[in-house]
Amino acid sequence: MRQVLFHIPLPFVLRAESFPDGLPVHGFGAMLFLVFVAVVLIVLTLTGIYLWMIPVMRKRRSARQRALAQGTSPA
């Protein structure tokens, strides 16, 4: 596995002498982040929070779209 997967380019103003190519994204850090996201999704799904929150978000979005279609401001 490569030590550095890629570099996030930084604007010239933010570029430091220690990171001339940009901010490095290390393989181990990226792997830990992906595992964290996966575990959070699994926990939310198993506890039912994810299954409860998705319909609520869809309901809010559809109400907002209906209000915009009718020309009124969404509440």
C-alpha cells in the first residue's frame, strides 16, 4: 500500500514550506476514515435511527418542493 495516496492542492497563499506539493492524504488515515463512516452507518441502521430519519428528511423535502411549486415560501 502506498504511503501517500494523493495530495490535495492548496492555493499559493496557503502553501507552506513543509507541504510544497499540497496536503498529503495518507493511506492509513483514509482507511481509518472509511472504516469510521462504515461503522457509523451500520450502527445507525441497526439502532433504527437511520430508518427513522430518512422518511422524515424525505417528507421535509417534498413539502419544500410542493411549497416552491405553489409559489409560497417553505416554512
